[in-house]
Amino acid sequence: MIKQLLAQRNFFNPWSWVLGASLSVLVVACGSGKGTPESNVVVPAPTDPNVILPVVVNAPPSSVFSTSYEYKQDARKLLVPSLNVASILGVPVSDLDTRNAITFGDFFREGVGQFSAFVMVNSSAGLASAHFFHLESGQWVDRTALVLKDTVGCQEATFAITADFNGDQRHDVMVTCKGSVASGKESQLLYLSDAKTGAYQKITLHDKSMTPYQFKAYQASAADLNGDGLMDLVVVDPTQPPIVLLANKSLLTNERSFDLAPTRIIDSAQNAMIPTQLHGVQIIPSATKRLDLFLMGSLSNGRPSVWIKGSPDTVISNPQAGTFFYANSSYALLFPITSMESYDVFYEAGFFYLNLQDPTQTMMRVAKISEATWGEVIPSMMVAVKNSDGVSAQFLRNSAGSIVVMDANCDPQSVAVLKNIYSRCALLVK
């Protein structure tokens, strides 16, 4: 049945997958798909002989970047970024604030410049579910069964990023999870690629003792902070300061543990610069600096958005390799807009773009900030729209040169405008 489906849809490039009589298949360990709520033990998925996944043969290389931000920005080449999961799967949207978590990458190993989508779909009836969508003839098609067995996700998924976490030069996924009102914090999820089969293995974010890290996480960003060649993480949880997790090496492609590293981001207790109630983070590489850290939070301390330029360590008594972020120094700058909260940021040729909304989540706009003058470019890039369902956490400049929402429940921009000019999906800034 799978062979017939793939042949009918012309799903894989002939030079990356072998079809028909020459297709090799491999029965791999997989879950029942039903799952249970998150436990505190990381275990391999049980075997299910009914699910068969193809073996990748001579798959072309995927793009490789040093930060998750670059993976996201690479997706601007995608000609069809709109993905309406509710329409495709026939499921309602359950979390109107954070919506469904989405990220793009070469998840089916078709080569550099090829994009598919990962979406974790929140559900009001139980745990979220993970899905991989492939773009076929301009339409998104759910092909999860070909690369993922255990589709059970978070209680409340908030954000997804793409990066190479297990060092196989392929695209992996991390999903941040905020838990529910009743349960509080929950474990965070990693989907690691298998270099031989192309399948994905779900694991919880954990330390060396296999104990899962549990947060009320809203976003995460990945980069190599300590210069060891591994993707580290900065996770934001509105109930605590930014969380830095440094990755540990492993010989197993389906394993990666992390250590807490509280000294990588340094702030002052007396005159704190870092925003409170953090809900956004990006690590952006720079040609003249090691890494830049962007932290986004509430308006409560008057510093909703902060840019902290990376630096080598010169302060702590035991210097370590890599990049550090000093919030109370010349390395940090408060963004000039303090009346709205930002949920995403990207940088282009001397300008920063902020995805802003007011605290009531009824208005949104895009602000263009000059790196040279550190002021908002006039005229303001105001998009005064009322959004009863909140604002998407991510945005990007698409292949046509327009800034658009990067969301998992958006119709194409032209369709969204016709349906409802006040929808977040109708956002279009040249």
C-alpha cells in the first residue's frame, strides 16, 4: 500500500529513494501511536511490526547551519509557507494563544533547498500529536507514517525549531511544551533523525542521568554556545530566568543529553536588564560578534525586548570557551519600543524586525529598527489589526520579499485577506 501511494504521488526524488521492485524496507522499533502522558523515564519505543519504513539510499545532503535561526530563515525560499493544519486534518484549534508549533526543514531528505514541515497539533481532548507534512503539487500532504512512529506529543506545544542536534548533518526538531493549568510544567521533546533509515526517534530533553527537564517553556533557540561542535539550547519559561542547556556528546544518533549552564547568561540582581515573564528567544549569528541573544518578555519591568551581543568570557573567575551574554554591560541594548511585547525577531542588512503585539493580544504590528541609529524607521510598519485569536509567534520574509506569518493554521495570504482582513494570516508587509 505504501509503495502504491508513493508511486502514485511521485513522492520521493528518484535519486534519493529507490522505489518499486528495488525498494528496500526495514522494520524498525515503533510505538502503538496511542501513548500515555509524559513520564520521568526515557525509554526506547516498543516494537510494532505493522509499521514499515523505507531505507534511505544515497540521499542527497541537507543544508547545515550553526543556529536554529538560520534554519528558520532558510525557509524563506519555500514558495508555499502557508499550512492550514486544521483544514488538512479536520481538527479544531485548541490553543488560541500559542497555536500549533511549526517548523520547516528537509525532513524527507530530498536535498539542499527542499522543505517539508513539522507540526505539533494541540488538542483540547488530550495530548498533542506530531505530524510531518510533504509538499506535493503545491499541496501539503500528511506523510507522518513514513518517518515517525510515536506521534504522541506535549500536553501544550508552544514552539518548534529545526537544527542538527545529533550531528548527522540532517534536520532534527525540538518542541517546547508549557504543560497545562492542571499539570504545570512538562518535559520538552526532541525528534532525532536516524542516519540510516530516515526515520525519527522521539526523546525527552534530559540530563546525563536520563532525568527529563521539565519547564513551562514557550520558546527555544539552538546554537553552539561553548564551541564544542554540538547544538546547545536557550529555553525561555515565563516563571524563571532564561535556561541554558549545553549538549553532551553521545555515540548514539538517537540520544543527546544536556547540562544546565547558569553562568552563560549573566544579569544583575539589583538592576536586572533581562525581561520578566520570558516568552521569546532567538540566537542570531553575526559576522563581527560570536552570537547575539534576543530575549522577549512582558512589559512588567519596562524591558520587553533586549538584544545582548555575545562576547568571550572576561568576568567569571573560571573562564570557559565559547560565547557568554552579559545583560548589564555595553553588550546589551534595550529595544526602543517598550509599549508592546515582541514574539519574534529577524535581522536583515542593518535592520531588526520585531513581531509585536499588545498585552491584550488584540493588536499586532511589525517594527523596523535601525541598527545604526537604534530608532524605529519612519514611517512605522504598523499593521493595525484586531486578532481575537492572538498573534502567531513566528514570522519571516517569504520568497516574494514580503513579511508574513509563519503559522500552522493559515490560509495562503491572498485567501486570508479575502476571508478576513483582520486575521493574523492576512499580515503582509513589503
